[in-house]
Amino acid sequence: MLNLQCASSQRWLDQVDQYLEEILIDHAHCEHKAAATAMSLLGSYIENRPLCEAMTEIIQEELEHFYMVRDLLERRSIGFRLQPPGDYGRQLHKLIRPNDPDRAVDRLLIAGLIEARSCERFKRLSEHVTDPELAEFYASLFESEARHHSTYVRLAKEFAPPATVHARLNELSAGEAMIIQRGCPLPRMHS
């Protein structure tokens, strides 16, 4: 369902155990970036009404999640602050082809893969953390992230035939798996 070609590693769970505060702060940044990505896609393909309607819903949900994470941070007396970003998103965006409609397909599929990885990580967090509030919080986000993934894959089919989209998704997913397996020394939601 999620089109991921590898699972999160024990290395990442070790980062969670050591640097949970950093990962929680990064999660808020990820929700903001997800809303910004959807806004950018809406602006780039504003003539595509189904895409615009879907992006509007995603923007609203991602901003809601952003504030949910901010509230979680405040309840835990964790100050929200800027952080140097990990390189996961930057590495994924290097895989995007330069010209439309290929560019549109890739942008949508990359956004979908990021949502899929978030979904997988939230599930892992909900099962791994011993804090009941955090476990419940991350379990509650699983469904919306999976839905966002499906939406992005469906919308890519507005720009290319389904077989072409699925072949490209498989290629991009292989690239995403290599990025995840390399990891990042910074403790981040997608490190």
C-alpha cells in the first residue's frame, strides 16, 4: 500500500531513544513543509481543479498537524526552534525530472513517498515509545498520512498513464530506500 522498499532501521529507533526532543521538533517542521509542498503544487498546477481541491484539503490537514505537534511540544515544555534540516528531502528532490509532465509526476510521487515514509515512521514510533501519550498521538496520525500518500499517487495519474506512474513510483521508491538506508547523522523524522 505504501510503496516503500525498505523499513526503518534500528539505527533510526536508536536516534529516537537518544534524541526524542530533536525528532519531535523536526516533526513540527515536517508538517509545515508538507503544507508548503501542497501549496507549491497547487500553485504550479492551478488549472487542474481536482489537484487544487486535493491540495487544499492536504494543506488544511498538514497545518492542523503542525499545530497539534506544537501543542505537544508546549505540553512537554520543549521550545520550538529552527533546526538544520536533514538531507532526506533534498536528496529526494534531486530525483525529479526537469520538464512537465514528467516533473509533475515526479513531484507528486516524491510527495507521496515522503507521506508514506512518515506513515511508516509514525507506526514504528507508536509501537516503540513507552510514553502512552506519544504512542497514541503517533498512532492517530497513521491514517491521514496513508491517505495523503494515496492521493498523491492518484493525482500523478492526471499527468501520465497509470502504468507509467507505477513504473516511475517503483524507480523513485528504490531511490528513496537508498536514501533511508544511508541515513543521516542528524536525528530527524526522516533521518
